Amino acid sequence: MRSGMDAPKKMENKTSMDINESAEAFINKFKQQLLIQRLESIESYEQMLKRGT
């Protein structure tokens, strides 16, 4: 009977791990997008300064 109690717990842990992995991937992608936007903003600013406008 003990193994019957372990099976749902393993399923729960796997689901929890999947959610954590998905959340981590989402956060990493979001951070990467923020970095790209920041770099593009800096580049745009530098180009504006070169034009003298």
C-alpha cells in the first residue's frame, strides 16, 4: 500500500518540476528580451548623439 501513496506524490513532483522549468524558461526569455531592448535603446541613443539631434 505504501507504493500506492508514493505514485501520486511522484506525479505531483513531476508536474511541479515541469511548472518550475516552464517558469524558469519564461523568466530567462523575458530577461533576454529586456537585455535586447536595452541594447537597442542604447544603440539608438548613440546614433542620435552622432547625428547631433
